[in-house]
Amino acid sequence: MRWLAMILALAAVAPACSTSSNTKSAPRSGGSGGDGSAGTLNLAMGGNQNLNVGGGDGNTGGSREPTIDGTVTTSDGSTMATVTGMPKDIQFGAKLPDGTVVSNGTWTVDDTRIGSIGGDGVFHANGFVGGETTIAVHVGAGQIKTSFTVNVDITDNAASLSDADQTALKAGGPADPTFKFIYPYDGTVFPRGLSAPSLQFGDGMTVTSTANATYLKITTTHFSYQAYALGGTPLRTGIPDPVWKGVTLTANATDKVKVEVTKKTGATVSGPVTETWRIAQASLKGLIYYSTYNSVLLPPGNGVDGGGILRVRPGGKAEVVQKGCTVCHAVSANGAVMTAALGPDPVLPAKSSAYDLSPTGTATVRGAQTTEGRQYALAGLTPDGAKVLTNGVPFNAWPPQLPHGLRNGPENNVTDGYHSALVDTATGTVIASPSLSSAVKYAQSPAFSPDGKKVAFINGDKWPQRELDTLDFDGMSTFSALTKIVNNSTEMTSIFGAPQPQTLAWPSFTPDSAAIIYQQGDSFDSYQFVGGFAQSKPQYAEVRMTELDGTVKKLNALNGRDASGTTYLPYGETSEGRMNYEPTVMPLAVGGYFWVVFTSRRDYGNTIAPGRPKTTIPGDDPTQDPWGSDGAPSQRKKLWVAAIDVDHAMQPDPSHPAFYLPGQEIESANMRAFAALAPCQPDGTTCESGADCCNGFCRQTGQDASGNPILACVPPPKGCSNTDELCTTEADCCDSADLCVGGRCTEQTPPR
């Protein structure tokens, strides 16, 4: 047959390469031999066709197989299907131009988020994800393909509201000043992979907004979800996690997700109130380690006595890493090493240690614990955790010159400041570095860049100037090129009496090592310590960004302000303005964005807000919010996350509104988060992307019975790199639109 001859010729000459995300292609294993009976063409040709795709190593990541003439159609000839939250099977078949039916070909779908396809040509739509996909049957090294669209249209009336109530809610009503979105914020960028946000409503003054029933509508391209539910006091509306996962996997980078909510109170219908969000095209990577006080996961205690280090994997729940008064921690970018100080001395740590972190969350002392509590307190780890730059502590200084808990005065039996030094974390020994000693004595809150070539710090030698500096680092022991990046002498605070410049603190590099996120405010701290259960005094701050040329950006959106600088936070400037602290940046770009994790004392919708009830934490006093006390830190102290555009240098404000980090303990006070990659996995281990793998590459190595891809860490393959895989230049990336940021291929930030 002439079509068979063409297929064999194509098989001999067709090239293969990796061109798309490693989550979008199904593997191409050959079928079994057939009988070649008349009217049916058996494409397996008597054996397996091991097609070389995905970078030339047999691992799939996309292909450019030639398209040959023929048709792929559904059994009823349709080009689209509608799913309603339930799996749906659609039978596909293929024919050559002369009417010959294709049998035993290898079927693939290019977007397995929407569904999978088996060797029998049955496409299994999962019921929650919509979009346009390509269905193909592979013939040797050629393919016959067609486009197919899946639309999601789900209506949920779990509350069994009457037809009349449904009609009234859909019709809407006049605005109600007590019915506003107070969480999430309009314009938020959410990553994939997290639990659904809680939609919370009120008037921005109390938490007593109420309703008998609600109507929620979520729409984006190829997706519609409608839900009727009972109301409550305070008013919150949930999104089922399968629906949230579906909408985040459906929405493309430039799509807006429109969220509308209407409520019915008695006979009165109000709304809808409306917001739009964006979805980053990937899940956050790694783990977030943070310090906590009075967590229900830890042994009972007051204040620091009930503290510890917890971690949360995005999409998961908090896990204990270290119990007890373990404070002033840091985590290496690769997630392998943690450093921390050990209390309970509230003035100066009694001991400190470095720890090896395992993939399961176990922290094992690395080397020997030291009785020098200052050695690892607030230190800066190199990206691999092998070395640490210690935090310098000036002699006989008090806040705001240094953070609380590191007092270094005569009462501590010391006569000099604690100078910054380079330390080997495996042995605890100081690495001789004359270049460091000559450049700076007190490098405060130091942080290395993800590429390991620079370190940023607050230059304590320059006090009373407030100066953020950098040094170049050769990776061994030599520092050079001391450079002033930011010096604040004009923005003032009177929190300590006479006006003085606001303090700079807690620098953290972006993944491209080209900008620094930092805190500017009253001091290093997020409140003034008083002691016991007396209410703490306020300390205000905001998160800012500087390019390495010294261009400062105020990050209005992250801090809760619009472009004009006016707060959009629902409870207003007095209740929750300028309460953002201790930023760190995830070391990997994800979905076209950098991700900042920071401490904030802002309100969390109507869950942690004025009028909240007491928690079970001993000494908790809601009237002391947002500052709390030493004995019972405020529940308002929580971790938030905000997206930063990868092309930050081009934007006057590259930030976006923040979201509450799900999974953290709701009852406790949480602070000082470090976002790090999870400890890397060896070849052969399952993975989600190259960021999980020690060799930096995650490829498809097979498929399950339903046609879903199986991904595993692999040795560096030939050819190009998929998103999140290693690169040297943009030319290394399979997707020509990708950037090479921090040594990994990443998507560009979509247009605003």
C-alpha cells in the first residue's frame, strides 16, 4: 500500500527533539504485531517502535514528528466535549485518506492535565480541567492528529436551595456596604498546587457579615463553576479542592479568573461582588521553613519556651523540624543545611548549631554543636550550605542597631563586638578570610545570592548610617568589591524618640541574583519586646526591592497599596498598614514569577481580624492584636506570599497582591520563613520537575495504564532543557520563549 511506503520512509528520516514541558507529552511505546488483514493497517509493524523524543535520549518532552495525511475523529464526529466534574470517556479513531482504518497505533495527548488516552484510542477526560489539546496517533515516526476542546461546566447545589432561591441569587441585587471581598485581594497571582483559598467577606470594620445563602460563580476560558451554598456568620465561601485544582490547571498565563459572589440575607439579595485573579503556570517548589511560637504541634510553653522550627510543603500541612527554643534560623537554598541558635536566654543564645536536613524532614546536627550562640544565629548560608557567613553583632548596642535577642554587652561578659566570619558548617571551624576582615566587621543579617557569587548584608560598621551593601565572593574564602547598594537617610522614624532614619534589614536575593528584597522600617524587629503578658509595643515596616544599581522599588502591591500608594487592605491603614517584615525569596523562578515569603501582621480576612475569638493558646488576648505579648505572641503574625515579575527591572512595581500561606498553623504566631528547594533526589526517583533532581533533569520514562506520564530523575540528557531544568543560556531551553534564570529554564512573566 502506498501509505505504508510513505510511513516507512518517514520513519527513516524524521528527527525528534524536546519542545515543550515534560508534563505535556505521553510516551510512545510500540504496539504488538498484527495480522495485516484487509481494510485495517497495523502500525506496530510486528514490533516496538522506540521513538527518540525528549532531548535525544529516549525521554519524552515533546516532539516534532511529521504530520501525515489522514483523519483522527471521535466516534460521533464531534470536536469538543463538555465535562461536569465527572470523568468522561471519548472514543477516537483514525483513518488514512483511502479509508483504511488505523489499528494498534500509539495514541498520545499533548496536555495530560486535561486527560489521558489509552492504547485503544479512548480519551479519558478527568472532568475538572478544560482547554484545547491535540490528540494524535503515531505511525512509525509520523503522526495523524486533530485538535480537540474540552469545556468544564459544573453546577453544584449541595445545599439543596430551592429553584426560587437559585433564580434570585443568579439575578443579584443592590450593593451592600457590609458585603465586600476582604480576602483574597483583587489581582492576586496564585500558583498551582496549593489548597483553595477561603473566600471571606465583611465591611472592613467587623467580622459580623452574615448571609443565609450564597451563589459563587468562577469563570475563565473553557471553565465555568457555579455553586449554591448556605451562608453563615462570619460569611465565608469555600471552593472544593478538585474545583480549585481544575481552574488553576485550566487557566493559561494570560487568562483572568473571574470570581463573583452573591448573597441572600432573609429576603434581600445583594451583589455580586467580583474579583479577578491570575494563575501562574506551575506549582511552588521545595519547602518553607519558619519559626513559630505556641504552636499546638509543639510542647506546651509560653512565648519562646513554646517555640520551634516548622516547615510546610506548598499544598501540604505544617511539620515539626525542631522543638524547643530553636531560633534565629537560616536554610540553604538547596534545602540541605539549616543553622539555628538555641535558647532560652532571651538576650544572647546559649548555643548554636548547623543541621543536615533530610527529605523526610529530619534535622541532624552537622559537625558539633557550639557553645558560641552567636556563631549560627541569623547567619547567611552559601547556596549549598557548605559555608556560612556569621552575623556580626556590634558591642554594647541596642535595637534598632541590632535585632532583639543578640545583645552583646558587658552584662554578657564580653568586651568587644562579635565580628563576622566565614565558617565551615561541616566542622564549625572558621575559614581564614583576610579579605572579609578588611572589608567589614559587622555584616548583619547576611544572605548569599542563589549563584553564590555575592553576599548582601546590612553594614553595621557604618552605623548610624543605614546601609545595605554587597560583597563579591569567589566560592572559597575571598571577598571583594564592597559596594553600597542602598543608603537610607531621608525616611525617618520617631518610634525610639528623636527622629532617626528607618532601619534596613533582612536582605534576600532574587533567583536571578540581580535584585535584593529587604525590609525597611522602625528596626530589625516586628515589635518592641516588653516581657511577660504585657502588650508589646509596635514596630512598623514594609518590604522593598532594590536593583543592584541602587534603584529602589516600594512594592506597593505586595505591601497592600495601589499604584498611588493608597492602601487597599480592607481594614485600613491604621489596623493593618506597614506591618510587613522579614522577606525571603524562593531560590527558583516558578511560572514566570519570583515568590517572596514574608511575615505580616495584617488581618487575614474575617478569620484573624478585629473581633476575633480567643484561641486555645494560654494568655492569648485578641485586644492586644496585632502586637500581642512576649508570653502570647499575636495570632496575627503569619506568613504571606507574593509574586514578583521575572522582568522586574522593567516594572516600576513588579509585585502583586499577597496571599496567606495555606498549611501553616492558624493558632500560633509564625515568622522568619525561608523558602528552599527540597533536598534533591537521585536518578530513578519520581519527580515533578528538574528542580527536584540532583542532576537537574526530570523526564518522562513511561506511562501508567491510563496513559498518564510517569516522570523520574535522569542523568543529563542530550539536547535541550525543559522548564525547571538546568541551562547556561536561553539557547539551552527547549521552549524558545523560556528564559535562563538562575541556571534553570523558566517561563517569562505574562503581560499584565
